[in-house]
Amino acid sequence: MRLSPLLRLLILTQLAFNVGFFAVLPFLSEHLGQAIGMAGWLVGFVLGLRTFSQQGLFVVGGALADRYGIRPVVLAGCALRIAGFVWLGYADSTATVIGAVLLIGFAAALFSPAVESEVARQAVAWEEQGGGSRTRVLALFTVAGQTGAFVGPLLGGLLLSVDFRVVCLAGAGIFVLVLAGHAWLLPQHIPGRERIRAKGGVRTLLRNRRFLALCSAYGAYLLAYNQLYLALPDEVERATGSQTALAWLFALSSLLVVTAQLPVTRWVGDRLALRRSMVVGMLLISAGFATVALARPAGWTGIAGLLPAAGFVVLLTFGQMLVAPVARAWVPDLAEEGRLGLYTGALSSVSGLIVLVGSSLTGTLLDTGLPAVVPWLVLAAVPLAAIAVLPRRP
């Protein structure tokens, strides 16, 4: 893929972002509980605040990128992430931890929608120039992010043998390098990107039914994907008596994305339109939930009991490969001219709100004492409902 220097920079940016972030995040919960001494509910609350300050404010970062351009927004986000990681490394009370995680989350709310919207815009231009389907560029962006999410915890795990502060400072150091690289390489003005000064973008967005339909469908997908962290651990615990195998299933998912995302996207992009790609992806995800539901009455345990969970992970991951890049590729077709940042951010914010509400309902469903097959069948219906609300045309 002969990509422009700007696209290569932005894709490497996603890799570096995730290496730095996931070097710290997987170890935060244990640090808060063990080193800081927080109660379990407070740990959950702090982690929820981080998610809200990030996903919930993506729309703000996207709007700022439209208004001021991506360079100042990305640089500001990197600077805040550096400060947040350093602060977290030295935080020793509930108040200071909350301040640090809010800063870390808001930093991502600045730089992520700016980078994602520009990658989408550049992918459309690449497609129009005859380079190939825009989804191939966005798939490569996904692979870079997944690679960072795979490498980051390995780096953090090595550094954790010293202490958590070193992990945080290493994460900050990665973002220092990212900040320096972007200050040097990111153009002051990107050709074809005009800054928007007029107000009223949010009102227009809220009247865009097709875009809101895409947000709803994407939110349903994210709710389904979030079951890797909610329903799957319960299933692994039931089958094996511990959650040790969970790490291997997560590694399987990451490995599939890194190795298969680009071939899958290339094959599908030559055969399916955007909407049909998402439909096929949602059907695969639904089939993953159905696999566990159909196997639950047998009550298998041990290695045999893990097979339905592994099938769920594989089908969910292949569904993700179809849905995630395509949804991002669809946004430029639905966004108002000059407001791609706002719409990219809104896709994450609206879908994140759906996940927040839906995860609470899912947790309640898993704890109701219903027959084990019922929650998995209900979850299998979520991607099917997403298909029903997808926009009918690009």
C-alpha cells in the first residue's frame, strides 16, 4: 500500500498511542486496590470516570480539531497525557488518582478523534486517487492499534517488576517521543482541510438520522464486543474454575486481528459494499453468542468447556474485523462538509453512551439467575437489532 507520508505518520501514531496507554492501563486496577487501598466499588468508579472522560468527550476533541486543525489538538492531547501519566505515578490518594485519570482520559478525547478523522479523510482521498478501498487504510489503522494493545502490556509487565511508578513514567516517555515527532513532522496546514468557524454543527448532527442510525448500530456492536470483558470471564470461570485461560483467549483475539485484518478487509472490500460488510460482521458476532448458548446445556468443563468460548472469541473477532473499519469508513459519507472531526468524535461518544447503559443492563441480566442459555441468546439478538437500524444506503 503506497501511502502518503502523512498517513504513515498517523498510523504509526496509533501504534505508539496504544503502546504507551496499554503499558499502564492493565495494571491500574490492581495498583488502585493494593497500593492505594481503594475499595472495589471505588476502583470501578475511578475506571468508569476514565472511560467517561475519554469516550464521552470524543465529540469535544473532534469539534476542536475541525475548528483549530489537528496539529494543535494532537500536541495538546499528548502534553496532557504526559502530565497525566507522571501525576498518576506519584498519586497516593483518591483525589490525586481521580485527577490524574481524568486528565489521562481527556487527553485521549483530544488526540484520538483528531487523528481518526484525518485518517478517514485521507483514506477517502486515497480511494479517490485509485489507491483502493478506503477500508484497507482504516484496517491498517486498526492493525496498528491492536499491535500497540498487544505490545503495551508486555512492556508494562516487564517494568512492573520495578514498580508502578516506573510503568507510568515509561508510558509518559513514549508520549514525549510522540509529541516530539509530531511537533517536527505534522504539517501546520494539511491540504484540503479547511477550518470551520460557523456554529450549529451539533444541531445539524442531531438531525442527521442516517448518521445517528450508524451510531446506534455501532454502539450495539461495541456492546457486544464489550462482552469479552463481562460475559466471557464468567464463562471461562465456569468451564475451568479460574480465569487463567482468559489471557490466552485475549491473545488469540489480538493475534487474529494483527495477522488476518488486512487480508480479510482486502477480500471483503472487493466483494461487499459498506452496509453489507457490516451486516455480515454483525451476523458473525451473533453466531458467536449463539455458539456458547447452544453449548451451555451440555455443561462441558475443562478443555471441552473452553471450546465454545474460543469459538465465540474467533467469531466475535472476525466480526470486529468487518464492522470496525467499515463504520469509520462510512462516516465521511454521512458527515457535514468540514465537520468530519465532530462526526468522528460523536460516533465514539454516542456509541460509548450506549455501551455504558447496555453494560449495566447486561450485568443485571447475567446476575438474575435465569437459565444460563438465556443471557447468551439475548446477547445474540443485539447484533441482529443493529442490522435492523443500519442506514439503508451509503
